[in-house]
Amino acid sequence: MNKKFLYPLLVIGLAILGMLTGSCSKASKHNPAPKKESTMTISERENTIEIKADGGTLHYFEKKRWSANEFPELIEKDKFRFNQIEKFKATYLVNAGNFHVEIYKKEQTTDLKCDIYVKFDTWYDFHWFLRPLGLDFIDDHFERRERELSWKGSLDGVETSILLKFPFRINNCHAHVWPAK
């Protein structure tokens, strides 16, 4: 083959490959800002996050289990529900609504529920969720099942489990999920 023809073809091929793989790059590791110390630290003991995809809406659910001896003080604070919603908004920076915070005194847990409004055309982008947690679907070994991605581990010393559910069989890269063919 003629070298004058081969080199431009190679350059074009590499450019196309770069464009295709660049859109599915690793979720950059983001180290959350150090938590500000207060005179009284309320400790989370467990955190469970579940996200269910439903077209352009992601239904978000988070259950936190708190330290038994600190829980009564936590729920006595007037603005606890408001603060939980504001913390979510500051952490994830997404278009979200329908917030609801529930407190369960007997179990010493709290639930936060909301809807996150996203663009879904051919794939879901989860950079908004993974970056603040310092996670990546591939590098952090999320387990992929037919319609789910799940992960268990420790985030900032809190035992955390994450489950993402989809209405279709899935494939994924570092921070995107799309229907499997």
C-alpha cells in the first residue's frame, strides 16, 4: 500500500478511536473536602444507597444508621431534615426534587428519598454520583448482574452498600451504564 495513503488513514483511525474511548473515560477520583470538626460529632455507622432508573428519572433512596448514643441528639436538631437535603444537594450537584426525609427513632435510622432528573438517550452518566464518593464502576469492582450494579465497602469509615437497578439488561464502563444488546 502507498505510504502517502497509509499515514493519513492511520491518523484518522487513531483520531476516531480517541473520540470513541474518550467519552467513556475513568471517573476521576475526587477526594471529598475534609469534614469540619465540631464539638459534637454525630457518627454514621452504616449507609445504604439504592438508585432505580426509570427513563429520565433516577429514584434515589439512602438509609443511614447512626451511632446509638448520639442518635437522640441528632434528631432533636430543628433543621435535621433540611440539613440532610442541603448536604445531598451540595454533594451531588444534580437536578433533584421530591425530597423526603424520614426519621425512625426505634431503629435509629434515617431515610432520604428524592428523584433525580437526568437526560437518558442511549446511556446514563453517573459521574455526578461516583466522583464525590471517590468511586468508579470498574476500578472499584462494582458487581454487574443482568440489570444491576452493586458495591459494598467502607467510605470515610462508614460501611456502605450501593445498588443501582435498571429496567433493562446492562453494560457499563467507568461511569456510564447503557442497555446491553
